[in-house]
Amino acid sequence: MSVTMRFGPYGGRYVPETVIGALDELTAAFERYRDEPEFLGELGELLGHYVGRPTPIYRARRLEEAWDLSSELWLKREDLCHTGAHKINNALGQVLLAQRMGKQRIIAETGAGQHGVATATASALLGLECRVYMGRTDMHRQRLNVIRMRMLGAEVMPVDSGSGTLKDATSEAIRDWVTNVEHTHYIIGSAVGPAPYPEIVAHFQSIIGIESRAQMLDEVGVLPGTVVACVGGGSNAIGIFRGFLDDPDVALVGVEAGGEGLGGLHGASLAKGSPGVLHGSFSYLLQDPDGQVAEAHSVSAGLDYPGVGPEHSHLRDLGRVTYSNATDEAALSAFLECSRREGLIPALETSHALAYVRDSAATLAGPVLVCLSGRGDKDVDQAGAALGIDASA
Amino acid sequence: MSIRLAPRWALTPVPESGAERLARTFRDADRPLFVPYVMGGYPDLESSARHAAILAEHADIIELGIPFSDPLADGPTIQAAGQVALDAGVRPWDVLAIAEGLKGGPPVVVMTYFNTVIAHGASDFLGRAADAGVAGIIIPDLPVDEAGDIRTAARASGVALIALAAPTTDDARMQEIGEQSEGFVYLVAVTGVTGGEMTMDDRLRSLVDRARRHIPVPVVVGFGVRTPEQAREIGDIADGVVIASEIIRRIGDAPDPAAADAMVEQFGAGISAALRA
């Protein structure tokens, strides 16, 4: 089986010539090891005993009640993964590929810091050197994760260009890769970037969807009527959606960052963007008429990105997935409600998906399955400040 | 039925294409070519137009950069220069206007990222570039295997699509790049982004040698060339030399516009002399 390089018209490899050889090498490695028993054994062992997979699905009865849902609400508990989010699924898969390609050095970009922490963790585990690029704005708002990465032995490089967020960190990571490509593997954290990255990330994250589908059938007895996930670059979303793409009766909803509302600053590339090239792939993008990439905005660093993975662009055009959005304010209130009703502090990214469920309750076919992509420990400073909760005596 | 006018080519001689013009430039010079880079709109539009005009007196080809928000192949110097231009509201057409002002001088090639080319439609962009007299276009994030449609549009507009090759490009791919590229091939001297520093060593010599063996069109080397000595060393083994970040850096260091102009004149003359020596 070959590796998908384009999703409809989207995807491709719009990168400097210098890294084309490395992309070919990565494509070949992925093709060779993807289904190789020894690779699968090693990854499966780590996912089972190190990450804690399979993660459970959990019925959020108190949110059903609070939000007056007419159907059941199930949460796929990726927040229970080691390091606190789904990002570790991809980081471990890619670090094992890097090891087989003989690369000694790992680099990554990070927005919310979850991918950075996952990559730092996987690198520590395999004894690889690790550097993570992170926008300075994000370093402030996700301070906890900066400390975690440093404790794990990774070097965190602040990025000051642009708005100091995920887009800028990704550009800087690509520049590092262009410079050090011979001995460095770049672990992209979302389903974005030049081919074969979107396919590789979706593949390693598809375990979310594969598990969820089986768990719904086993434990609930039916497939979900609606699956909801937040979308920045879109890795947790594509991971869970891939389990249900062939089930035509399962509605799939991706929730982008509505920011201040779609009339103001936001991160809703699929709602308000147009196709263009950013970070190596052709996909929907927030841009001005001359193709200059616009700055996104979201309260959540992980969704604060003007682009989106190419497979999402294709699924949008096909109409297979509906893309909606939730504002900063809606996400923050959902964050607090989930914390207080369920005792689960969700990531601010995930809170967008929850806000969508709350605000669209009447129209959703049940049962509703939400990908609870990560936990919100990293967000307590920022959400606390926004919600007026602090640690003063 | 509409009345058809005779097409323009039936009335006037076929104009020379950008690729032909570039080929003639290499053919006519019996020395390595000097290709300086100017970022359109840095430090401001008027200054960049003036710097390009000054350099045109010494250069064989002028490379004009169009500022882009996310220049993946560029190091900090060109990134920052592009940001200055964008912050001042410089648009691609403003840079094409600089090219237009250079008509009658050495051929102009435009360096632009792919999203700029497709934002208004590739045919539109290339048509406007051709109207401005642009001979060629360099798109650092468009490898040859993604270039199909653009190549067709570029040929139709008479703008040469100049491909890049890198130290990591293998022989078979060098061959492919050589076959696809029009005008010349831009050989990246270092594994990295613009603005580093090249060192003339066996590795670089063998890279240039390998490129020239597999690439039928002229090979121009850039990335990290800073001094007349380095230009001459490259000139000894390649068909031309691009100097970019170093010029931008020196413009940025100049205390005032007059000093910047004088520096550009002196630097351009120095490199040109080194390549003629």
C-alpha cells in the first residue's frame, strides 16, 4: 500500500528542495514499518504499558443533565494518556521511525505545549536529543508545559517572529530541519505539513477512532450519531474521524477556534479561509488577497493557527465532515462547566468541542461522542485569569 | 460569428522569451555572472528601487525578492527585511513595478514564495510579471515535482521557471531538475536557509561539480556568499553567484539612505570586479 500524498487537491510537498530527500526517506520508512510486526509490537507495547491505552470512553451524565441533552454524551478519554493528551500517540510512532532511520536528533514545534511535552517525553525515553520551537506568546500562556519540557531534557527555543504562536514556531522548526536535515527528524505534531506528514500523523492518531468505534459498539451497543472534536491543525479530530469515515450515518463535526467571533480575530481556517500553501501543504488558510498568511487568534494556543490539515480541507469540500466553531468565551464557560460538573478539567482546545455540543444540543443526533483530546492542567493559569480564579489566600 | 484580429505574433516578430534572454546573457558573458538580490520594499520601496538600479550597473542579472509572511527558506536577515516591507504595506505589484523600472538593463528574476504566485491565480501573476519585463521566477518552496501547472503557465507567459537544487539532491534528481529548469538552476551552496556562511571546501567543490555534470543549463550558486573572495572562488567553478543576505545586512547597517546607496555601489562594484578578475 502506498502512502497518501494528497487528499483530493489538498496536500503536496511545497518545501525547499533541501528537505525533499528527507521526505522521500520518511515516506519509505513509514511504508516499510507501518505494518511491520516488530515495529507494531514495539509501538503497541509502549501504547499499552507506557501511554495507558486503550483509553476508556466515559459517559458524562452530569453534563447531559446540565446541558439538557436529549441523548447520551460520551467522552473519549485521551486526557488520560501519559503526558495528558493524544499527542503522545504520534510522538511515539514518529520517534520509533526516527530511530529506525538512524536520526539522532529530534525537533518539534508546539503551540499549547502538549506536542512538545509528548516529543520531549518520547525523546527522553529513546535517548534522543530534542529541541522544541515554541512561540514566545505561547511560552507565557502555557508556562507549565515549558517547565515540563525542560525537566524532560528538551531544549525549548523561543520564537519571536510574527505573533509568537504556533505558526511562527512551525516555520522556525522547518528552518531548523532544512539546516540539519541529515541527522535530524522533524516530528510534526498536527496533521499538517508536507506529505507524508499529514498521513503519518493521521495514521498514528487513528487509534483514537479505531478504539472509540469498538468501545461504542461494545459498551453502548450502537455507533455514535455524532462525533465531535476540536480542530486546530486537526490531529485529534482526524484521529477520531478516521474510525467513522466509512459509517455514513455517523455525523462528524470539527470545531474550530471562533476566537472573538468570526467578525473579529479567530482561527477558523475552514470557515473563513481559502485554499493556499502554508508550511508545505495546500489547504484552507487564513490569508489576505495577496496570499500573505494572516495571524490567527484563539484563547487556546493549540487552536491558534491560520492553517488546517489537508485531509480536513478535503473532507470539508466533500461535505463528509461539518466544520463549526466556538468562541473563546463559549470555550471558557464549557471548560468551567466540565470541570465542575464532571470533575474533569479539559484542555482549552477540547473545551471548544464541548462548547459546540452544549450550544448545538437540540440538533445533534445521539449518542454524541466527543474526543476529550487533553486535560487542562496546562491551562489553569490562563483560564484562571480569564475566569477570575486564583490561588490567593 | 465574431471577427478575429490577426494575433499579435503575426504582426510583430516573436518577442524573446525570458528563458532565451537568460540563456543569451550567460552565452554572451565569458565570465561568471553576478546576481545580486534586492528585497522589494526594504528598507522602503523607493530605496529598494534605487538599490536595484545601482546594482544594475554592475550586475548581470538582478534578483528581486517579493516579501512573504512565512518565508521558509530564509534566515533571519531576509525574514526581517520582508517583514519591514510587509509592515509598510508593500504588495507584489509594487515589486513588479521595480522590475518594470529596470527594463533595458540586465534581466530581472523574481524570487517569490508559492502562495504569492497562486493567490491571484498563477496565470494572472505570471502575466503581470511578464508585462513588467521579468525574465524568470524562482519559487523556493516549489520543488520540480509540484511545478507541473505552474511550468505550463510560466511557458505561456514567457517567464522562465528557475528551479533550485541543493546539497541533498541526488544525481538522478539533479538530472530531472536540470531538464525542467529554464534559464539556469539555482544551486543552494549550503544545507540550510539563506544568510548562513558558505565555506569553499571539497564538499562544496564536489557539489558544484556534480551539479554541472548533471544539469545542462547554467548553474548559479547562492546561499551564504558574503565577500568578493568567496564570489571569486564560486565564480571559478560555477556559471554565476547570487549574493543576497549580505547586501540586505549592509543596507540595514547603513546610517542613512545616502550611505546605503554608496555602500550598494561600492559593494556591487567590488563583487563585479572580483568576478572579472
